[in-house]
Amino acid sequence: MYIVMAIFGIVFALSVALVKHKAFGLRIRDVLCVLSFAVIGALLGARVFGAIGQIVRHGGEPGFWSAQHWLRILSAGGVFYGGLLGALGLAALWAKIGRIELKKVLDMGAYVGLAFQSLGRIGCYCAGCCYGIELADGTRFPVQLFEAGFCFAALLAFLIVRPERRWPKLSLFPVYLIAYSIGRFVLEFYRGDANRGVWILSTSQWIGLALFALAVAWLWKSHYTKNKGEILCESD
């Protein structure tokens, strides 16, 4: 079910992209190429980050470097933030190759990312990974479903508000990063799988804080650059 829901997530993300591609001035060919590169980047990034995490936590254990153990590591689900960065990197690469404005690709990526996560996290619930804390009745808090619901609600808000039309100069991708990093930071406190922390926070929370700061700086820079350009135009 993990693989099945991931495939459904990709199909849903593609459907949303095909519905929204005209709003961002992208051709269908561009959408298909960007998403293909993004999927490859997500798969590679998720597994690379997952492997790094395993090495940091368990690299000194007996049998860790055996071929059989590494086959299990590489066949398991990866780290979302690694997948996000990998998808972002290869999507940006295709934008450069295809001579597409990067902002258009990233703005559409805000929709695509939320669409994929809203179904992909259900796959985590079905597979039993990324599970939540144990409740009083012995069951687990369904943190995966809460994250899926949060992502779907954010996607729905984007579809209703249509910020690309209301605020065409606004960069949507950092808005997506800010929203997701906040939601993920809170939900991390309800995760129950062990050995995920670095000092007082989990690894994902530290990454989320870094992405939040990066996204805020991104928005500030784009707003400052836009206002500076408008002032220069008026002075001319």
C-alpha cells in the first residue's frame, strides 16, 4: 500500500499540475518533463538522506555494512525532506535545460508537493511507518493521517484562493515551505518512532526550522527586490 499510495499521489499531483499549468504559463510538455525529473530527484534524495541517517545512528553496529542490510535500507521508505530537496534540485535543473522561468516551475511545485503528500502520507499509515505516539488504549496516534489531512487542507486553500492570480508576483514555493514546516514541526511531537532526535528536537524539526528561515528570507528578498524595482521605475 505504501507503493500504491505513492503512485496515486504522483497521479494526483500530475492531475493538479495539468489543471493549473495554464495559470503558470507552462506547456503540458514542460509539466511532464519537470514532474519526471522531480520524481527521480525525490526518489534519489529520499533514499540518500535515509541512508545518511542510518549511517549516523547505526554505522558502528555489527553487520551494518553488509550487502543484505543495505538492500533492506535502500528498499525501505526514504526521508521526506531529502525527497523534497532532491525533487527541487532536479526540477530546477530541467527548468534551466528547458529554458523555463524557475519561478513558474516552483510556484506550480507548491501545488504539486501538497497534492502528492496528501495521498503519500496515507501510504505511510497503511505501511505502519512514521507512526505516532502510543495512546492510553494501546493504539497509536494516527499522525500520518493528520499530516495527510493538513496537506490536503493547504492544497484546498491554494485552489480556492488561487494566490497566483491574486498576487502574481508572490513566490508560492516559500509560502508552501513555511506552511509545511510549521505543520510538520508540530506533528513531530506526536511521532512515536524512536531514535529520531538530535538534542532536544527531531532531525526533521531541525531541518524544518532551517527551511522555515530560508523561506522567510526568500520571501523577504523577493519582496525587497520587487519594491526596489518599482522605486527605480518611478524615479526614472
